[in-house]
Amino acid sequence: MSGRGPRFTAIPAIPQSGLTDWQFQTMNAMKENLELLIGARGSSSEARALTSGQITVANPPAQNMTRITAQGVGYTVSGVTVPSLDDYAKLSANVQQLADDVASLRSTLNVLINQLKG
């Protein structure tokens, strides 16, 4: 992210004459809200808005796991069905792919959260 962010033009004071009371209050509230969003009012950076150029997180990589390859084939041993070693290995590989995809998404999400925090 860039250091200072975008610059905004100051909003002129709202004239008190020529406006009804509700017009003045509405325009003044909008002015105050905009100043808070652009960081021109108050000392808290938590109220400052972000522009799209400040978010530079890259898109997450393509998902590795697109389908489950384990088939659920097994054998019955003493009345208990157990998976084949091949199917167990496929399931283990599926779970690892899923874990890798989740880790990748978490990494991308953490970068985005840090950029949003400023």
C-alpha cells in the first residue's frame, strides 16, 4: 500500500443563510461524514475510508482440489468394512489438497485484512 493514500479536496463550509434548517443540518451532517471518511476531521485513522487503489492483494491461486478421487471401495474383514490401501492413499491426498487450498486462502485473507487495517 502507498504510504499516505489519496488526497481529497477540502469541502467548503456550508452557508447558514439561504437554507432551511433541515437543509443546513442535512448538508452539514454529510460534510462531517465525508470529512471523517477522507480523514480530514478527527484524529482517528479508524474512520478513514479506503480507495480501491489501496487494496493490492493478489487473487488467490487456483483451487487444487476440484473433486474427491477416493471412491469408497473397501473390503469386508470379519464383518467390518475397511477401505483399501489405495483408497486410503487417495483420501489422504484429497485431504492434503484441501488443507493446502485452505492455507492458501487464509494467506490471501490475512494479506487483505492487513491492508484493510492500514
